Amino acid sequence: MKTFSFFNREKTIKKLQSEEFDLLIVGGGITGAGIALDAASRGMKVALVEKNDFASGTSSKSTKLIHGGLRYLKQLDFWLVKEVGTERALVHKLAPHLVIPEKMILPLIDGGTYGSWLTSFGLKVYDILAAVEGDDKRKMLNKKEALEKEPLLPESILKGAGYYAEYRTDDARLTLEIIKTALNYNLKTINYAKVLGFLHKENRVVGATIKDLFTDSEFTIKAKYVVNATGPWVDALRQKNNSTTGKKLRLTKGVHLVVEHDKLPIKQSVYFDVPDGRMMFAIPRGKVTYFGTTDTDYQADINNIKTSLVDATYLISAVNNMFPNITISLNDITSSWAGLRPLIHEDGASASELSRKDEIFVSDSELISIAGGKLTGYRKMAERIVDLVTKKYSRRFFKNFKEIQTEEIILSGGAFANFSEVKSYTDIIYKRISEKQFDKKDAEYLVYNYGKQTDIILKKFDELTGENSREKIIKAEVWFTIQYEMTCSPVDFFMRRTGRIYFNIDSVNLYKTLVLNEFSNYFSWDKETLEKNKKELLKELQQATSFK
């Protein structure tokens, strides 16, 4: 397994400066990562830069589902449903430890969005479009069957339910594993590297000027083509190229809240009606349940997206309305996250009506930008971009590249034949750690995060001294993510490498000093740098738990 760490940063920057690349990608979210793997695996020489941490924008703030876009049937967007529906199973095959089957229940209620006939027909169409097979095919449940599946549903207004298959994931870890896989195809990449402007030659974009945010030094990267895959920042980067003509982005905010599972003890994921006509998810995950999302226009600071009191009360009210035996209050919220959807502006459309299709913009200077799209469709978005680049490259430079390879490339950590193998491996890991006071949920956490890389973490765990097993496993995770995942700060670790700020915030509060000290030791921080990182972590903790 390739070392991928801050300590290689200087060496990587030298290579970024000294070589000319076929493709420079700006943006280290799921879209940029997908493009990097697709292009590099076809034989292109690829560089990728990200101004913050990998997956730090939209790609760590989604509903964390690889889903087929059932609600887009309402908009008669059959093409989108077919594409992302088909992709679900494929992405699961590429990373079965990280893209995990999740049965979804869709309650049919009096006065709800979906009636019995429409739900049955819609889910049937959904299955056909997405080529769903076997046990994953939809089932229609009567009232009794629905309540057996989920006893918390509102019995008085419940008529039945649709029961169908989706997949859940960790969006930030999926992004990271794609980037790590692309390293095997010689991708050169760093985080915390901001584009200041573009290089031009004969009125074409041929690279970019980059600022290393750790040293404040500047350098240039030369490339035959540049792709702008910066999500909510796409238009800002287009402005640096003076190419914001035509269609523009329209940003909408999505918010999710987290509670302890016993506060909302659903047995499985529920996709349910909100009184205002929208739909929401409630999803159990480990020892918590999370629910969302909102969908509201956003015009404030895109670098600082917060969960407001209005957002929180809206979501809480929706959950309490759907589950009458549950009463969640603001005090029950353990964590939250807020992110932006970079959608394409459409005159007269409300936020929830906007298309989730991706679109590609090519400027007169040949800066290629992509916006819109969904987490599930990252691979197809990448394919469209790389197909475009290969055609342009062939015409201008008379060189051809391979056809798309990513349908067969197993992602880092995912060397499993199927999900049954994942479960068997989880059992092995549980047996290995159970004598150290870990439970089955701990084993699932490790495997669902790291896959087969869990073996590397546990080898480090065995090497560490000390009596406290939970401290040792945290230390082993910190070491692994620093050495192999270019983790640069405790925030990177707690938020995007492990998801602990969202799904196990108690562990963050318990181990934050330990982790800060581990980083300080590895990076040889002075007191000022340690204090700066401490403040950044406390700020993120506060932002996840306070609503104004």
C-alpha cells in the first residue's frame, strides 16, 4: 500500500512543479476524485489540488446514501433515475465495505405524497430502470407488515408501505478511497493547495498558480487541460478565468441532525413525508440515528455554512410529526452538519424542484467546469468529463487514451467479492478485538471505514504499549490516517477520516486532548500551532452542536 502523507508533501510539490500534466483537476471532492481515477487509469498524467482537505465541502455533507433518486420519478426525470439507479449496485461492487446495503421503508399515509398505486408503480419503474434483481426488488407491505418492519410508524394514519433497497456510505471516506486508488495509477495530489489564478498560452488555459497554505509559498502546475470540479466554488473559479457567461450555479443548503439511537430507535431507514410536501430520510447508523435534509436557497458565506435554529426546528418538527410516539427536542441533538448543493440555476424553479443533473461548461479558453450531479453518479460524471478531454486531446495533440476502466477497479480497502465476505471479515475482526473490551459495533466501525486496511491498523494497535485499549485504537487510527491518508489536522481526522464528530461525538470530547498531542508529536508542532489546531477543533465541535 502506497504511503500518502504530509511528510511526502515537499517531494510531491517538486513533481507538480517540474512535470507537465495531461490533466490538472481543481477540487478534491467526489467529482474531482472520480475524474482523477478515471483519467489516470486510462493512462493520462494527472494532478489534483484541493484548497482545503479532501472531501471538505459538499462531499462530506450529503445524506450519505448511494441512492437511486426515487424522488426524481416525481419530476419524470427517468434518465437520471436510470443512471444513478444502475450505478448503486456497481459502486457497491467496487467498495462493498463502504457502500453497504440498506433496506428503505416508504410509509403510505393518508394525505401523503405517494398513494398506494403510485408508490407500487413508481417502485416498479424504479426497479426496471435500475435493473434491480433478486431480494432487492421492491415489495409492497400492508399496514400490519409495515408496522412489523417499523413499529414507530404512525398507526392511525398508516395504510401500508413500500419496501426497497438502497445503499448507505460515508461520503468523505468514499472520496478518499477513490483518491488513494488513483495513486496506484500515478496521480499526483495534495490538499491545502489553493488556486490563485490560471496560466494561459495562446488564449488557452494551460495550468494554474498554486499557493501552498502550509508555507504560503507559490508555485505553478502546467497542464494541457484543466478541469474545475470545485462544487459550490465552480463559479468563483470561473470568475478567475473571466468565463462566468451563460448558466450559473444556484446553491441550496441541506442540513442533517443526529440523535442517540434510543431517542429515535428506528429499526431501519425510513423515507417519509413532511407536512410541507417534501420528503425526508431517517437513518440508523451505529449507536445513533440521523435525519434530514432541508432544501433551501443559500446566498450567504459558502466557506462557513451553519445549521440555523430554523433548520433544526424544521427537521425536529418533521420527525415528531411522522413518529407520534417520539418526542425529540433541541436538547436531544448530539451533532449536525450543513452543506451546499451546487445546482444549475433554472428561472422560476423552487429549490426542491431544481434538476440534480450535472452539466459541463467549456470556456473560450478551454477551462472545463462541471457542476450539479449527485454522489451516486460520480463515476458517470467522471466518464463524461474524461471522454471530453480525450476527444480534445486527440484532436489537438494526436494522442489517444484507453477506454473507461473504472467499472472494474476495486477501490482501496475493498478487496471483497461481495457483502457476505465483508460480514465474514467483520466477524473475524470482532473475534480478534473482543478480548480487548470491544463490541461488534466497534468491529463494524473499523471494517465499514477501512475495509481490509483494518489489518494495518490492528497491527499498529498490537505494537502500542499501554493498558487502555480505546486509547490505543485511536492512536493506531491517527497513525494510519497520517501515514496513508494525508491527514493534516485533528479536524481532518475527527470529521472526514472517521466521521466521529457526526456519529460519535462523545469520543471526540473524550479523546480530543490525546489526539491533539499525537498530532503535535508526529508533526513537531510548537505551542502556537498546537493551540491553533485546538481552537479549530473546538470551533467545529461548537458548530456541530449549537444553533443560532
